[in-house]
Amino acid sequence: MPRLVLQFEGRTLQEQGVGATVTIGRLPDNVLVIENPAVSGRHARVFREGDDFVVEDLQSTNGTFVNEKRVTRQTLQDGDVVLVGKHKLVFDRAGGDDAPAEAGPATLPDMGGTMYLDTKQHRAMLGSLKAQVAAAKEAGAPAKGAEGPAKGAEAPAKGVEAPAKGAEAPAKVAAPQKVAVLRVVSGRADQSEYRLRSNTTLIGKSDTAVVRLKGWFKPKVALAIARTGDRYVATPLGGKTLVNGEPLQGRRDLKDGDVLQVSGLVLEFSLPQ
Amino acid sequence: MRLRVGAATDVGRQRTNNEDAYASLPDQGLFVLCDGMGGTAAGEVASRLAVDTIVGQLKAAESTGRADPSGEGEDGYLLETAQLAEAVRRSNRSIYEQAQQNAGQAEMGTTVVGAWIRQNMASLAHVGDSRAYLWHGHRLEALTNDHSLVEARVQAGLLDREESLKSEDQNILLRALGREPDVDVDLHEVPLQPGDYLVLCSDGLTRMVPDGEMAEAIARVREPELICRHLVDAANRNGGVDNITVIVVEVEEGWWRRLWNRWGRPSGGGRNATVSPAV
């Protein structure tokens, strides 16, 4: 199996076979977890496309580089060096032998109170966890946890359904995320439209608000729009907000084309499909 | 927006010292809770140091106004969230440095869960297995995912949630403050509405008291100080194996709504409680 060899400052930290999609990032749910502030939560992924292997940047903050050229998407050749933050991923097309290069199941020192795994132990531990999950997927059988059979009915099952398809193996990471836009239909605002890139967009008079309301009796914070991926949820916090003419009480998922009236300001929410 | 706040900490039934520390500053909307570790009093040092550093940093940030936070990769977050994250990172550095210089404290570390509430928005930061919950619309939502080996196994599909509660290595953390020069801090932003309750707590509570019982306590008791006392008692009743700390922040409803709750509701409270009474 082709593999990615993770290196940092000349040292090899980990090797990862590229069977299903390999997601790379800082968050622990990635296949390759790189705990470094220069790496985005979901930074990039490497996957099979027909006979090729492709690296795709997931709109990371600091970018993904192949042989020192910034790329958004590129087919990998044997020996290509993918740079993510300061970590190198060397693409080895032939792959070593098929034996996974993960550290064996890490063992834990016996301790009474709360303990902490340092980064190296942590990586070994997560590596062996992932090896177990991968092995379970290939065998089409439930994973064996370190403490006996695990009944991870939900998570691994998803992977088990279609492991053979290869090229179309469902990626855990969504395609590059869409960014919604609020367009000012009427009322006073400092811009004619706002791109909702932030995790939270506030509408109100407060100086923390992105969409700034003007006028004497406007609430400091009228509405919060929280973004999770391409899902946007509005929560009213003050004043009066209507969505498509109905008063907004609790949280509400915003849909493309929704019209918001926030304390007199009329905005159209659009989320390109 | 008015906040009503309660907080309680207790050594539990089996430990001799309390390594949890917290700060509750309703006027600043700032709440920080830490669960220290590292044996022979060092855990107490770490948790106290973390709480004090974070509070000190944010008070300074508040007085200097909109100074640009130096944290990198924080784009997309509110200023308060970025400042909270930076304060947590500084506290990590402080503990780490102190641990390096004192042989007796070399193994010390701490979890943290912090909330900074400004104008109806709660910025949350967390590292380790201390948790934050939001009680909203009569449902209790977990806002954080533990940085523990057990949680990693659950996420990887190797262990189901039920079994995880019985697992013996619940006390193995994958992230903590003070153990490495840099730490990854999980951040969340949560809009708060009147009637919501925000709960911060250490694992001494969550391992002893199931989420359903916590939801039930909030629905029935309503008064933050009493909720805290109720939860600490429940944890002790169920074994009290670890130190227990809990902070409950209620976002108060307008006076008309409070009157309605007092007079308009059937007695006994918990009109719409989703969990059946069993306390």
C-alpha cells in the first residue's frame, strides 16, 4: 500500500498507509494528527483517484505545499514532499511492506490518580487506535479495542460499508466549505453585504458586532449567527428579529433565501449550493 | 443581561486534599474551573496558578481595551474568545516553567474549562476532562469533548459511550495544561438566551452524576447556588471518588417572565422537564 511518511526536523514520526482517505490536521479526529499551531484543524487530505493519489488542501490557514509549491489540489508522484506547517509528508508510492509501521499497542504505566500522556505517548496511542480502526475496516469486522472487543457500532460501521470502492471511499471531511453571505436589502448598515466566515457573526450596535446596527434604540447585540461547516444557526439575543416574516424565538437553521429583519435592518441570507 | 451564579467545591469522599480550583466573577462574566494533578500538593499549585493567571490576563486585557491578541490561527473567533484562548496558553506556559524549575512539581498539570460571557455570547475554552454544558430549552447539551483516552476511543469507534463510563482508564488525559511548552486549546462560542444555564464542572461530578440527573436537578431546583449544592451532594452520595467542583450560571429572564415562572407555573417546578423525576 502506498504510504505517507510524516517527518519533522528530519525525524520520522509516523507512517500512514493510504488505503482510504487520509485526513491531515490538528484535530484528533483526523487520520494523521499533527499537533502544531501552524497546522489547521482540518488541513488537507490525501486520497486515491483511479490509479492516482491526490492531495487536496482543505482551505487551511497556512496552505499545503508540494515540493515547495503551494497547491490546492495536486496528483502526487513517488517521492513528492508535501509540506503542512513545518511537517513533511513524503509520499512513497511503492509503500514498504504491508505491515503497518504503527507502534504496537502502547502500554501505560500503572498510576493511581489522573495522568497525562505526553505528545509522543499520545501519538503512539492514537496511532495504535487508528491502526485498530483501519484493521477493522479491512477485515470488515468490528474493531478489537485494547480491552477486548469494542462494540463501536456506529463509527466504524460507516467505514465498513464501502471500503472496497477505493476511489469513492467516503471522506470524513466535507468538501471545501461554502461561505454564506448576508445581503442588505434595506435599512442602514456599514456595508452592502457581509460574508459570514467567522464562527460567530453578531448583529447589533456593539463594537464586537460584524453587522453594525445604527440608531438610538437598537440593541447592543440583536442576533448571533453561529457557523459550523456550512450550517448556520441564528439565535436572537435582543430586540426583535423576524425570519421570513415570523418572529424568531429560539434557535433556527438558516436556509438559502431566508429573509431576516433584525431591528429594522432587512437582510437576505444566501448560501450557494 | 443579568447573571445569577452559584459555585461549590468539595473534596469528595475518598481524597484528602482538594486539587480543584475555580474563580467565579459574575461582574466580569468570567468563570474558570481547573482540576489539578501531579501528586503531593503539586496539583493544587497547578490548578490555582492556572485560575489566577487566566483571571489576571483577562482583567488586564479588559483594562487595556481592544488590544490585538497575539494568538495565531484564531481568525474566525470573537475577540473575547481569542483573548481567553491566549490567557489559557499563557497559564500553560506559567505552569510549565514553574514545573521545570521545581523538582517536586515536575509532574504537575491541570485541566481547565473557562467561560467568558459578554453581551449574551459565551466564549469557552477547554483543555482536559473538565466540562461545560448548556441547559437550553429544557435539554442539557454537552459543549465540550474530553481530551481523554476514553473519549478518543469512543470517537474512534472502539468503545461505545455506555462502556466508556465503566472504563478503568478514565483518568488518562491526552491534553493538560503545564505539561508541554505549547498546548492546543479547544474553543467554542455559544449564544446565551434568557432562561439558559451554563454549567462548568470537574470530572468528580460527571463521573458520579449522569447527565440526566444533572438536567433534572436544574429543571427542578432552578436556583444556581442550590443546584450546585444539590449536585455536590449527589456526587458524594454516589461515591465521591474525586474532588467535585461545579459552577452554574443562569441567564436571568426578564422580571415579567420570572413572575410568570413563580406564579403561573404548577408548584414543584420542572413544568417541561424532559427527564422523569427520580431524585
